[in-house]
Amino acid sequence: MNKCNWSPSSRALKSSKMALFIDYINHNHNCSIDSYSKLHEWSVNNISSFWGSLSDFFNIKYSDKAECIFKSSNK
């Protein structure tokens, strides 16, 4: 068994950008995500919402508001 050399404190985990982004998703999309794996699952199932939320959360500025965040290439 491998011994963990370091892990962040619970305070650091709760204030990380990942935790804050998960809280943002939960609040704005009525979710109950509580882990990275659940965030990943939600992002795969909600691609446009994920990328739009990521853009909003990090306050990314564009020259114009996107009309389409993600366009499926299924043929």
C-alpha cells in the first residue's frame, strides 16, 4: 500500500477553485454534486451548460455573447 505524502487540509479543500466551482454549479443548476467524479459526469451529460458555467464562473470576457456554446458533430 502506498502512503500519501501530502493532502490538503479540509479548509483548503473547501476554499479551492474546484470546490467553489462545484458550489456554483450546484446553486445555478439545482445539482447536488459533491466530488470531482460527479462534476465530470455532469459535465459530460451537460456539455453546453458546463462550458457556459465555466465561462461565467471565471468571468471570461468575449467580444460578444456566444450564441451556441457547443455544437454536436453527430451525423
